[in-house]
Amino acid sequence: MDFIHPLQQNVVLVNKLGLHARPAARIARLARQAKGPVWILRHGERADATNVLELLALACPQGSPLRIAIEDPADRPVLEALVRLVQNGFEEDPP
């Protein structure tokens, strides 16, 4: 059983173009609302979610598993919003 800390959530990129500039900017915008650090993790690499260039450096195509992590429990609404954003494919792909 894979235990996930309550301040972390696993997601999979579902949009066709993966994590490119527009989605990275949307993640960063949301992450900047957090009081504490927000991280995106992929294959042992960690990116500051407020930094678009760090997000792009993760090189995440469609289907990439990611972990979103926060450090401050008060930032749970930001974590939940980020999870929804990714799960909805950044609202890029038509239904």
C-alpha cells in the first residue's frame, strides 16, 4: 500500500500536450496563493510550483504521474485546486 502524506496528492497529466507553458503558468499562479512552499515532484525531481521554468524542466508529457505537495496545512485549498486543475486537463482539451 502506497502511503501518501495528507499534504500530498498524486495526479496524472491527462491533457494531450502535457505540462507546457500555459499549464505551468496556471500552476504557478495558483501556487503563489499558498502561504508556504508548494512542490511538484516527478521521478525524484522536485520543482517549486511557483516557478514556471522549474516546472517546464520536469519535462512532463501526457500520462506523467506527478505528486503535488504542500508544507503548510492551511494551504490545503491550494492543493485541492491544483489537483482539480491537473485532473481537468487544464481545461485545454475539448470534451
